[in-house]
Amino acid sequence: MNEARIEVHRDPTEVTETLREDVREGLSARAKWLPSKWFYDARGSELFEHITRLPEYYPTRAERDILRAHAAEIAAVTGARTVVELGSGSSEKTRLLLDAFAAHGGLREFVPLDVSEAALSASAEATVADYVGLRVHGVVADFTEPLEFLPGTPPRMVVFLGSTIGNFPPDERAKFLASVRSVLADGEWFLLGTDLVKDAGTLVRAYDDAVGVTAAFNRNVLRVINDRLGADFDPEEFEHVARWDDRNEWIEMRLRACRDLTVSVPGADLTVTFVEGEELRTEISAKFRPEGVRAELAEAGFTLRHWWTDPAGLFGVSLAQVADGVIR
């Protein structure tokens, strides 16, 4: 039986230094913030997998419905020899694509990329066991950094699901899309999942579930800083906040200090004060309109070939190609 190959492009020392720099910059700002990528240690990844199964969290179900309906078409249209998944996690939804490619024939390699080596290794081994003859080449890396090392036999299809692209503000989104485009040759493919603009109530509930899993996930970023930088945050001293920003058309997740606090972060040579009610922004999750997705892809050098939504119009999946051609 084939074995999964794991290639590591993350140096633990560099990861800690990046976290240190982000903490210094974000927690020293007048309006405090942290990048959402620091949610995802092992516990954070488990909590997020739990979130995807909550009744309020529609994006995973809607995106899965789209892939189930159109995976065979995606396999036939692209004829990809390699599927590259950015931010792969458990690769649960991607298995719908792998099943379709297996039925269609021609897929040679699956390249899951994730920041967590433990999660990636487990997922890669499971994939090798379930898809006989498929090479699995896992890459431990941060997809926000340059992607020039991506392996795989062309033509490749890069997959970026879950509307994770919404975690980037517009300028960083443009930079990320350009980075993906730069590693793909003419004729190669990009499959993108995007959560769509809808009523504020539905959106807020998706990020503030009744049983508090999302609140635990949000507070986990403080536990990561405690573990890696020796900070003394008490996560229970912070209230989870989810808010719809109508002007920017994104959800913001925040942590609100329940009282005046002073927090020491020795690993960043930092002491941080919070006044009661002060908020720390931990995530944005932008929502999209079809015309906006088309425009952003075009700006990065992609031609939109197909656009699909679920029956309720909650979520969109776009298939774009590095090529000139008619947009439809």
C-alpha cells in the first residue's frame, strides 16, 4: 500500500517568531486585534470541526450540497491530474471531489496543505487508505505565505473551500489570489468557496451558536498565546461577541473584557491592559456577492468558468481557470 508523504515548510522557531510579532503589533494597537490563523492549534481545529456540525452553521452543509451536486462535472471539466487543497483540515468535503475524480479516472495525486502537521498526517494517512493508487503528498505550510513550492502533476486544480478567503481583508485577499495565480500555469484550475451576503440574523447566529462552541473557539486564541508565549490570559474573563458590519459586509468576532485587566505576555516582552468592555478583534469573515467574486478573480488573472449555489442561495462555489475566455 502507498504511504502518504509529508513535506514540512514550517519551522517551529519561525512560527513562534511570527506569533510574537503578530501579538506585539495587534495587542499594542489602539484598536486591539489578532490574526484569525492563531485559532488553529490542535484544540482549535477540533473545536472548528465541531462548529461545522452545529445547526446554526450553514456554510459547511451548503457547500457540501454544491459539491455533491457538481463534483462529477468538476472532474470532467478540469481533467485534473493533481488536486491541491489549501487549509485542508480533515478534507471531509474534498472527498466528494476525490470520489468523483476516482470515478472519472485520471487523478494521480492529492496535495493537502495545512498548518497542523498532526492533523495533516492523520488526514493524509486516512486518504491513502481509502483511495488505492492515489499518491498523497501532504505539505505543512501557511497558505498566507508564498506558494511557489506546490508540487503536483499538471494540470492541477487548487481547492480553497469553506469561505476561508473571507478571513482576509480586501487588500490581503487580492494578494492571496495573486499568489495562487502565480503558481498555476495556463489551463490550470482554481475552485473557490464563498459565503454569500444574506440577512444579518442568519449570519450572526452562525457565529454565535446557542451551546457556545464558537465562543470556546474564539477564546482559544488566548490559550494559544498562553501556551506559546507564556501569557497569563484568563479566557473566561472575555465575552464572545459576533457582530455584522453592514458597511464592509463582514462578520466580526471579538473578545470583550469583562472587567479591567492587566495581562503579561513574557514571550513578546509585552504587558497589555484592557478596560472593562474593551474589545479585541479576532476574526473577520467577509460575505460575498457573485459579481464581486467574479471581479476579484478577474483582477487576479482568472477566468470564471462556472458558478454554482445551493438551492437556498446561501453559498457560492466558483470554478475558475488560468486562461482567457468567455465568462459564464
